[in-house]
Amino acid sequence: MASTITSLSTERFAACLDRPAHNILDVRPMAAYNGWRVNGTPRGGHVPGARSIPYQWTQFMDWVEVPEEKDIQSETPITIYGDAIEEVEEMADNFRRLGFDSVSIYTDFRSEWAADPDRPLRHLERYRQLVSPDWLKSLLHGADPEGYGGDDYVVCHAHFDHLADYEDGHIPGAIPLNTNLLESPETWNRRSPDELKSALRDLGIRHDTTVVLYGRFSYPTYDQEHPAQSAGHLGAMRCAAIMLYAGVEDVKILNGGLNTWELAGYETATAPSSPEPVDNFGVEVPTHPEYMIDLPAANDLLDADDGDLVSVRSWAEFIGERSGYHYIDKKGRIPGAVFGNCGSDAYHMENYRNFDYTTREFPEIARKWAEMEITPDKHIAFYCGTGWRGSEAFMNAYFMGWPNISVYDGGWYEWANHPDTPTATGTPK
């Protein structure tokens, strides 16, 4: 280890938290950052203000772009902490090679900071709903992992009307979930309560069943016949939001989807698994009607002082340079909507994900939203073209425990095709 890298005591590390021009970097797995107790750590969560740059990312060439993307400047001092001393020291060396001049390390996080209940730790409010491959593997092997308190579970591989995506390889024991079972392919809106109840029963899902959803991440050339087959994880987020609306109490997302499962070295299967239908969903559908709003409520929200309609679309879509979809001709936005910036197009959502497809650290997403005055004290309804990107933003707010959130289900597709709704283009004032 280079002699210019300073090792800090617990008290000196604590003092760094109060320095405005100082970056604290957490190199543990994202699950540990979010709140899971990983590798025997006494408490889960991260030091307040810490940024997440997992050591595992160094296996990717792209990781060197992460500090700049997260606006971590080389002239600003950084302190790196984690569970494994070797990983902390190696990450410190990596940052020195990237041109960071002031690098310090803290190697007593597990033994001192996490072991002391008086030391502050922050965690994702609903971190148990965002699970890791290790968590899912233990569940599949008959264990009773933290955050699982049910009597049964169903693992769903989401796809958009393209069963081959499941047949090409899926997590053993997972059943295929065609997103068309839960939303109409004609309108892209959620299906009726009776249709949802029937579909969930056929999938073997009751209101008290633990459901783990995931999809495959890959972005091939656009295919008009299967335009969203490559966006399986978007489909998983969409299905998760609809299941919460219907009344499923314990909906979980595999963070990073099938890709993180494979990166963890776990095997996939090609033999199909079939659902075991149940007779009764157990509660009325929808149990949470507030999670989905339609056009009248969206219109009302535009005039509300305590709410915002948030457009989770790309800037080019927002200002009307393109519609974003081959089946939506009209370009533009809903006047008065707040820009929620998904990323580059209708399928990638890179502003909500890390480059390894895991969900971005939640303080980062909350900071970006706060810059647009998207805050948890308001009623926030997310929309996009047809509900998929809006559902992923909704799930992020749900993970964070925001109390008053919805998806405007019809989105731009419904709004643009309605004869009485105004639209706007160009850069808003």
C-alpha cells in the first residue's frame, strides 16, 4: 500500500463525516449499503453521506468512469471503508492510480462502527424488497433468510410476450410471467380487477405469497415484433407495481436481474417450471387503488399545490423531438409535468441504474429528484409512455418508503390520444 494513503481511527473517520468537501466511499456490496447484514456485519446500512462504489465493480473495465459520473472529483479528499481490509486497500490504490491525491482508508467498520449501536447508519427504508442473488439462492435452497416470513413464495421471470427469453435460461424454479397477463396489449394499462385476480391465482400467487420478480438485461437492435423483449427487468418492475396495486403484500425485486445472478456464478436452467394455481387470492383487488391513477386524477394533480405529475422519459421525448415509440405518433409532453429524466431512450433507464444494472444508490436518486422539487412530502405520480419506466421510478420511491406515490397508468399513450388533453413541445420556461 502506498505510504501516502492514511489509515484512520474510528474517531478520525467520524470527523470526516462533518467535512463538506470530503467524499466517503463504501466499497461493500450494494446489498450491504442498502441495509442487509452481509458477511457477519452486526448491523446493515451505510455511513450517512457515503457513496456506493462496490469493490466487485473493479472486474468491469467501465468502473473507472463511475467517479466522474457520480461527480467525485480527484481534487476532493476521499475516505474508503468496507468489510475486507484487502478490498479497502486495493480500492484505495485504484483511486490513487486514477489521480486522486488525498486518499485515506477506514478498516474498522465491521469491528467498531457497525458493532456500536450509537454510531449512525442509514439504510433503504424497504431494503428487504430489493434482494441479492445470495438471498434468492438461500431461499431456493430451503433456508429462511432475513426478510422472508411467509409460508410460500413464487419466483417470476418477466418477459414481454416472448417465451424464448425464459427458455433461453432462467433461474431454477422460476416460472415465466408474460407482462400481458397483467396489462392489456391494446391499451398498455393494467387489466381489470377481475382479470388481475384471475391471473394472479393462475400464477399461484395469493395476497400473502412472497413474490420475487426479475428479468433479463440486454439491449439488441430494436425489434418491431418484440419491442420490449430486451427490457425484461423493466417488465419485472411493471409487474411489481401492478401486484402491489392488486394487493400482494410482499413483492421483491432481484437487484440487477438475471445478470447479477449469472455474475454471482449461479447456474441457470432451461427446463420449464409450471405454476401451481391457487383457488383464492385472499383479498379484494385492488387493495391499494392509490398506487395507480387514471386521466382525471392525473389532470387534477397538475393543478395541485401538494403534488406533481413526473415524466420519466428522455429529454428528447419530453421536448417533443421524438415520441419514443413506433406506435405513438404524437410527440411532446403533458403541460405542467415535471421532468424525471429516465436516460437516453424508452428502454435503458440508465439514470436509475448502475452500469451493472443494479438500482442506483437511493440517496443519489433522491438528490436528483430533489433538484426538480420531486420530494416525499407531495403526492408524486410517475408516468412515461405506457407505464413501464414510470413503474420503475415508482418502485424506487416505494423502496425509499415514500408515503404518497402512484403510477399514472395511461401515460403519454393515453394522454396524446385523448381529444381534449393539451400537449406541449420545446424547452419549458
